[in-house]
Amino acid sequence: MKIYTFFSLLLASTTVCAACNSYSSSKQSAPAIGSPPATQEGRIQDKELMAQIDKFIGGQASEREQAWERLQGYPRNELIDRLSRAKQEIPDNDLRNFEIAFVLCNLDYEYQANKEKLISSLDPSRKSQIPSDLAAELIIRMIQRGDKDLLASLFVAADRADGALAEELSAFFLARMQTDPKDFLKKLSEQPQARRREVYRLIFSETTFTANDAKKIKAQLETIKTDPQLAETADEILKFLRSTKTDSAGTPD
């Protein structure tokens, strides 16, 4: 997964950072991770803020956790004000605008509006600078945070998924189907049949799906079939699964 950096032109994009730039140009060294966020007259330093958002967006799991702790350590009102102003001044289809929306979602600030921003990034009709696999990854993180309604937006993205996006969705759909199969099937059953088949195609991808996965999912689906609301979709998936090479080779009916 390619790591994308936070909006590197924030300093040029927002006038609100002028006081911070003056302070940043001093000879004081950048604070070490774990120390309190550096401020001057209540202002967050631009360099420090951008470094933490870079890590929160594209770092490894431990770096993300550490960066999130740092971000939460900033004065909340000032942080939201800085990000909101920058978001207003950056072009709507710019990657940096999308990254800010993701951070604001995690801060539970204007959640619905910023959530819609994330969803819109997967719309192929929009001229966007946002890589689709990055958009999917961050939406997946929002689902893992608890917003299961975002699953529907990933189902829509399955219609055109290939390359890195297909790999991202394939791994997530398979994991979700194994860990929370009833919720996954319930939301999937609300999608058109053609879209459901695209989701099955990704789940049962030969590059990620194994014979052991097939056995586990078949057992889950046989149990789920007892639920009248999910029986039709469960049967549909079983039929699709039985047609795959993995199932034919590894799990006899």
C-alpha cells in the first residue's frame, strides 16, 4: 500500500498559520514524540501538526496510535479551527481536503458532512486527486471504528474495482464476512444482484481466498440460512462459492 503524505502545502494554503510560521523559524528544535505539543501563545506549530497527521494517515499501526494520542493532546477547539479553515481554502477535489475530512471524522466534528466527503471520493464520476485504494483504506478504518453503515459505499466501489482497490476490498470483505457474517450479509442483501456478484468475485479472489476460508465460510452460511431474512443471500453466496476453483479443489460438497 503506497503511503500518502498529509497536505504539504498547508502553510501556503491558509493564512491562519502565519503566527506559527514565525515561531517555527526560530532556532528551537522540534519537540520529541511523547512530549507536550509545542505552542506559542496557544498556537499549534504547523510542522508538528503536519508530522502527526502524516503518521495518522499513512503510518504503521503503532505510529498511527502514537500520532492520534498526540493529536488528541492538542487544544481541541484550536485544532478543529485550524483544520476547518484549511479545508475551506483547499480545492474540494484535492487530496489534502480529503485527509482533513478523515481527521475531522475521527474527532467527531461535523461527522456526517465529513463522512460524505469520504464517500464521495469513491465516486468515479468526480474528478478527484484521491487514489481509490487510499480512499477505501481510510473508509475501512472508519468502519473498524464503528460506522458499519459505510459498508454500503464499499459495495458500490466493488462495481469498478481492480488493481490496488480490488486487493484492498477483497481482503476487507473476506475478513468482515468471517468476523461479522450476519451484519455483512444483511447489508449486502440490500444491494442489487449484479453488485452482490461483484462483491462475491472480490471475496473469492484466487489470490486471497483459500480452501480453509471456503470451509469456514460454508459452515457459517449453512447456519445463517436458518434466518429467513438472510437465507436467499446465503444460498446465493453458497452457489457462487461452489463454482469457484478453490472450493472445487478444496472443499467437496
